[in-house]
Amino acid sequence: MSLVANLVEASGIPTLLVGTVRDIVERVKPPRAVCIDNPVGRTFGPPRASRKQESLLAETLGRAHAFTRKGQIIDLPGNWTDRPGASWQDMVRREILRLPRR
């Protein structure tokens, strides 16, 4: 996506990459990016959590004015779960443990 974003930017159209793995976003060098600490594939939140997804999208777009230099990455504060002390990593571990063994 970063390659596409850079090509689009070269034609004068601003872009904003949204990523979940900051070290990868840093390496691919998009023109500008927002990082959300959510699991890969669930960038804007859990399935069917439309209010949370809309809120994160609005927050992402609301940060567009904050970019002051090429290559800047802004981290969005996130709260993946409503369970105190739990993280998305905890959720993924629980999901993996529930997988049927072959």
C-alpha cells in the first residue's frame, strides 16, 4: 500500500495509510500514516462493533491536519477491549487456545 500511496502522492493527491504494526509501517515509508494498536485484519476494531469502528475512523481522519512533514507516523491511543487489563494480544491467545487440535 505504501508504494501505491507514494505514487498517488506524486500525482498531487494526499494519502493517509492506516496500519496496525508500527515497525512495518516505519519500514515501508508511506507519505503519512496513522498506527492503531489493534490486531492485523481488525484495524478499526472487532467485527460488528460499528460504533467503535466509526469512532476510530473519525479519529483517524480528524488527525489529517496534524501531519507536518513527509513520512510522519501518528499513533492513535487505543482500547481494544472493554475488559479492564485485557489487550488484543490476550484475546488472540484465547482464540488460539480454542482452536480445534488436528
